[in-house]
Amino acid sequence: MAGQGMVAVELLEQAPDDLAAVFIAVGGGGLAGGMATWIKHRRPAVTVVGCQPAASPVMYESVKAGRVVEYDSQDTLADGSAGKRRGW
């Protein structure tokens, strides 16, 4: 997660000071968690939005349940941003 957060270090070095929001693919959560941690540390006013395909709402369902859940996801073109699927 810390290594993936380096994306945010580079992003903020290049982004204007008035950056309002960053949209991050959720997937398994490492990239989003690492980036959000750094962004909120350096620029707390920036809104961080996690994005995932509607066909794979695994992280959403897990957060909603307050625990990791198994969820049957459908195929998606955005495979890299899909969460864990049953049978992987």
C-alpha cells in the first residue's frame, strides 16, 4: 500500500494547488488506500473518490457490511479495478 501511495506523491507534485478531487480505481484497495492516505496527509481539502465497476461492487459491499464479504462479480472491461471474485 505504501509503495502504491507513491502514485499520489508524484500526482501532487504535478497537480495545481487548487486540485479539488482525485478519482482512484478501488480494486483490492491497496492503490486507493495508499493514495488516499498520502493525499489527505498533504492536502486534506482534496476530495478522494474511490471508483469501481458496477459489475464488481465487492469493496462497496464489504464496507457496507463492515467486514470482508464474498460477492459474485460479473465480467467487466475494467478488470484491473474489479475486486476479488469468488473462485479466484
